Amino acid sequence: MDGPAAERAGPQRPAVRLARPRYRENGTSRARVRDALRHEQRFVLDPEGWARHRGMPVEVEGLDACLPLFGVPAAGV
């Protein structure tokens, strides 16, 4: 659906059905992409949601070397 009807209809919501078990909604926005109005729906996965639905153990290696890239001092510095 394009044009004024799409603007009135609002966002199409298939992602909500897929994301709902793990993620919670975190806002919406509208943007023009390639001359078409698009709706963006954001989701967030908090640590509790991750722990509830995690299917396997996860271990992170080498994080200290990456922390400065995110503006966080490396551990032990």
C-alpha cells in the first residue's frame, strides 16, 4: 500500500507478532525512504527477556578489547 491511504493506515505489524515473545515495543517513527513513507517500529530486548528465552549458554570472549569502541574504558585500565 502506498500514498495517502498508507499514511492513514499506519504501520503494518507483522514484526510485532514475531518479536513479541522476546522483545518489548520501544517506539515508532515515520521516515521517507526512496520517495515513499515508511513506518519504523523499534523493539528492545532487556537482560531479563534475554535470560527468559535464551536457548543455549552464551559466552563472550575478547570483549575488553572492544569496549573502547563503545566509549567504555577496558577493564583493568
